[in-house]
Amino acid sequence: MPILMLLRHAKAVPSKPGLKDMTRPLTGRGKRAAKAMGAYMAANGLVPHLVLCSPAARTRETWKFMERELGASQKTLFEQDIYDFGNGEDLLNCLRQQAGEAKSVLLIGHNPSIEGLAKRLVHKGDKKLRNQLEAKYPTAALAVIKLDAGSWAAVSEGAGTLLRYVRPRDIMEEAN
């Protein structure tokens, strides 16, 4: 069964006049959270076979800091369809089309799409974690979902079991 890891990009600088949304960089806090999440993934064997990432600067930068911590170079596709702020439908379609034979995929995108896709897929798993996911999907949060499907193309709504839901505050000392 495929494993999907959904990551909302780390904290970026706020929008302001003259700064295009696509070029917003990470804040210092965002960089630290991305590094921490990469280290967490490495320590817990959550190394994806494929990374699907939005082409926005903040998602690319998030992945750059995480990839260093993972210590391995993954095949990475920067997909315009992931630069989306909808209900997760476009992300699901991109996943179905691009994931191919990968056993696990890390998808790095934006809210509300990341949260929307997680809610569309997850219908099983630890109730406390599902409640946390339902309540809020903060920046740099990671959901790990086991999908009850034979292939990525066959992934349907409600086919997911939430294995992990990790927020930066759960793993970073400075947040405690």
C-alpha cells in the first residue's frame, strides 16, 4: 500500500506590496522548523521515494532544508498543480498522475489544499491525531497516511489511515 506524506511548507514571510506570492522566502523560524522536520523524518525512517513540490520559493526552500537532514537525494518534481489553494482536488489529481511506481511520496504544498487533501483521504487512524489534524494544520506540519489502494492512480477519498501527524511544536525543543 502506498504511503503519502503531506507537508505544509514552513513559515514564510508575510505577503506585502511588491513581493510576489511565488517568491516569499522562509523566516528564520521556518528554516528551523524545516530542518527539525527533516531530522524527524530521517530518525523515523520516513524517507520518501519521490517528492512532489510546489514551485513556490517557500516550498522549494522547505524541501532544501529537509533534504539536507534526510541525507539522501530523492527524485523531486516541481509541479505547478501543487501551487494551489483549493480543497485538495488538484493535489490528488497531480498525485495520481505523477507518483508512478513510487512506494512513498512526500507532497509539499500550501494551505488550504494540503489540509483539504488530508481531510479528504483520512478516515481511519488514531482518533487523537485525527482530531489534531482536523483542528489545525500549521506550517511545517506532516501527516503520514497509509493508502488502501493498489496504485496511486486508484487512490480515492476516504482510503487513508493516519499513521502520524507531527507539528513542529511536537518535535522542537524551543517550542516546548
